[in-house]
Amino acid sequence: MKKRYHVPPAVWAFTTYFAEGFPFTLIRTVSSVFFRDMRVPLENIGLTSLFGLPWILKFLWAPQVDAVATKRRWILSMQGMLLIMVVLTALFAPMAFGVRAAALLFFIGSILAATHDIAIDGYYMEALDKDAQARWVGYRVMAYRIAMMTGTGVVVTLGTTIGWGKAFAAAAVIFGAFYIFHLFFLAEVEQPKASATSWIASTAKPRNLGMVAILAGIILGIRAFLQSSSWEVLRIRFPLLKRMYFSHWIALLLLTALILLGIFRRSLKQRLLAEEESNFSRAFISFMDRRGAGRILAFIILMRTGEWALSTMVAPFVVDLGIKVHYGWISAWVGLPASIAGALAGGWAISRFGLKRVIWPFLLAQNLTNLVYMGAALHLAPYISAGGVDSAWMGTGNLGLFAGIHGFDQLAGGLGTAVLMTFLMRICNPRFKAAHYAIGSGLMNLGGLFAGVMSGFIAGWLGYSWLFGFSFILSIPAMLLIPGLPALDE
């Protein structure tokens, strides 16, 4: 079909990726500041990385976003429900049960936001050809980073000064404005596919329902075992198991399935592709059945582990330094310009020199941030106090130093995100654009789940400096896998 835009790509690419990044920031970053400001222990804040579980598992329903309705309809549906989630968070935050209510709402919101991401990424690849996708990647990253800065700048500033209820209300106003804009101006870029009702009728077959029941039974069985006395005995005998939670076992189950799929992919391919209606099977097998699949999968899973271990603890680090009221202006006036510069420079460099030549230096720059934060934690150790209570004023000079570190973090993050997004788009089969991007981005967050949860325990046990140093070590394996990645030659 002919694509007609109510607004040019420069506008809708910005608004859609701002709308993608904003709820992600609320759920994954702003929530950490909110919980720490409410005196939630570091170990429990580390567990907020479990909100990332839907981003890991979103590949399970991504093929249906490709197969049902249109990406525009998915985008609007998810945005409407996310808006309700933010409004409810604003209402419940000031109440006595606000922390528990917010945790539940953020988890529900993470499922909606993960689906929202699938639709927006698919929309971008449907609306633009390969050259245009590469040309706009820096602009796309810029919009996403601005959304992140808006969350950490505007929402965090309001939350730590005038109250979290008003802060989340402001977030609802911001997100609501983008929802209304998309409702009226976001164009259709594809022909409608199967309707939701027809898709339900075609998939609600005894065999499919049986497979879902088996999967649900396995998950519930794991959950029941983790609550049993036998599990408690094992936790006492093997202390390491005390750090293993339900989501970790689901992630390990996923990894096991990937390994088995890789081993038996050739025999499974013929069997699954014989099922003409199995959109999920076709999408997943086509993702796995490629040259260098093992190296690609390992790189995807490992490439952001160090970044996630760092990012989960940066917000609590700010609170414990006693500078939470400064985090907003630092993010807005230092982080935002640096992030925009990094995103635009990354996009320009990719289009000018190619992904293969810039991916290693850009990821190295992104991961060096971890060592810079380690040095900062060692230097500022005398000013760190749990929850920021009784923290000594670090001084204007040290505040300026932290602002500079934050600026470097955002600049390098913009470069790194540009190359990672481009890499994920390069490995997408045109027939399964949204599904393949969702599989890739979901696996990318798999390593982050373990690194994020681990970070809270390491920071609480050894301190921030050791945690930031260890996070750099976690980033090394992915950088070593870059030479020889098949997708870089495409």
C-alpha cells in the first residue's frame, strides 16, 4: 500500500520513540529513585530489575503483534493503558500502601510497555526502508534519550521536591500529550492483518491450548517449588541459592530452551515450518537459522550486562550522596545535551563509516563509564550515607565533578545505543521485522536481569566502587565477541 504520513518522519520518529523511552524510564529508573527515597533497602531496589522480565520474554507474543491488526492500533492501545497505569500510580503514591501499589503497577506497566516497544519498533521498520532506517537511527536514539532525561530530570526533580504524587501526575500529563498526538496524527503504514477475534479463533485450538497449559504448569511448578520447605533446605545448604529468585529460574529455562533449539534447530526447522499457521515457529526458527547464530546470540545476551549492572545502582548512588535534589538539573542541563550529541554523532558515524568500523570503539566508550563511576565512588566515599540521611555536603567542586561524569555517561550511552539499535535492525528478517527485533532486544535484556539483581547485593555488601568496577568486567566478554560478527558484514 502507498504510505501517506500526516506528519513527516522527523516528527513521528521523535514522538514515537519519546513515547517508547518515557514509560521505560519511569519503570526502570525513576522507580529506583522513588523506592530509595521511600527508604526501601538496596537489596530490594536491586530487585526492581525484575520489572525487566517482560522485556526479556516479549518475544513470546511479538509474532502476534506482526500477525494481528496493525502496528498503529497496537501502539494506541498500549499507550492508552499505560496512561491509566501512570495516573493510578500518581493517585496511590502518597498513600500508606503507595510503595506496594506502585510496585504492582510498575510490573503491570512493564508488560504493557514491552508490548508497546514491539509495536513501535515494528512501525519504524515498516514505515522506512533500510537506508532510511540507518539515516534516522541517531534521531531515533536522541528522542529516546530525551525521554529518559525527561523522566530522570523532570519527574525525579518534582518527586524529590514537591512529592511523588504530583511528580507522577506530571508524568501522566506528558505521556497523555503524546498519546493524543498519535491518536490524531500517527498514520497507518501497513494493511490491516488478522483481526483480534479471528486470531483468537484460529489459535484457540486444543493443541495450542495444551502447549500453553504445559508451559503454565511448568512455570507454576517452579513457583510452587521455590515456596516449598525443600527449597528452603537447599538455600540453607547452598547460600548462593538465596540470591536466586523466580524470574532467574524462568530466565535459565529460556536459556536452556535456546541452547536446545540451537542444537536441534535443523530437525526442528523442517517440522515447524510444515505448520503453515505457526507464525511464532516461523519467526523464531528464521531468527535462529543463520550463519554465526551462536556468536550473535551470545553477543546480544552479553552486550548490555555491564551497563545494566551500573544503571540499576546509579540512582541509589545519587540519593546516598545526598544530592538527589540536584539530579534533575544535572540530567536536564548536562545529561540531555550530552545524550543528544552522542545520539546524533553515533547516527552520523554509522552512516558515514559503517557499523563494522564504529561498533567496537563506541561500545568501549560506553563501558568505560563504569570505570569512571568506580573512580567517583572511591573519591566520594566519605560523603556516602544510606538513604542520604546525615550525608555531608560534598562541595561545589565535587558536584561539578559528578555532573561531568554524568555528562560523559550520557554521551557514551548515546553512541553505544546507536550502534546496538543498528545491529539489531541488521539481523531482522523483512518477513518478521517486529518479531525479530523483539527477540533480539528481549535477549539483550536477559543478561541485564541477572546483572541488575546482582548489583544490589554487591553494592550493599562491598560498596558502590566495587560494584561499578565489577560491572566493567561484565562488559568485557561482549566486546571480545565483536570481531567476526556476521551481521556486521551485511
